[in-house]
Amino acid sequence: MRNAVEDFMVGIHFLSFEQMFLFCSYYTRIREEASIDLCYSGKMKKAVKELRKNQYLRAKDLADKLHIDTIDVLNMDDKRLKDIEEPLKSEMIPILRGSYTDRLPN
């Protein structure tokens, strides 16, 4: 039994370029959001400093993106991501994953 995406892909050759672009970007976004928990669960055990360095961010860069002081970032560098308090952790995850630029306003 085919799902809605497969049904849509059968008739995709009748779409204009703009409709195909919108569909592909929407489908990609859904796949990324669905796989956040699966691919990011292993990174919850890593230290904030390691995740920050993987994104080539200095402590000052991360602090600027989170609107906090640099010393606060340096104090939580040795903590694991799952040990960070929730409001701050939900802001840090997209930045440390590298997907924060997708949601910037124009």
C-alpha cells in the first residue's frame, strides 16, 4: 500500500518547477524534523564544548547567538548537553546541530 508521498511522486512530472521546489523543500524539512530525535540522541551525551567545536564556534560566537554572557558558555562547556536546563537546551540544539540558519527571518 502506497503512502501519500508515493502517490504524489507518481504525478510529479505534471508539476511546474515552483511546485516541485516547494514539495522537495517541504519533504526535506519533514524528514529533518522527524530524524532530529534519532540522529541527535547520541549527541545528547557529548559535552557542549565538543559539539560547539564541531560547528567551528568559539564560546563568544555561541554566547552571541544565545544572547548570554561568554562566561556562562565557558561554565557549561564541560557539561553534557542533556544536563543543561531546558529553556537554554532547546535554544542550543539547533545551533549545535547547524540548522539555526534555516529559520532566520528575512
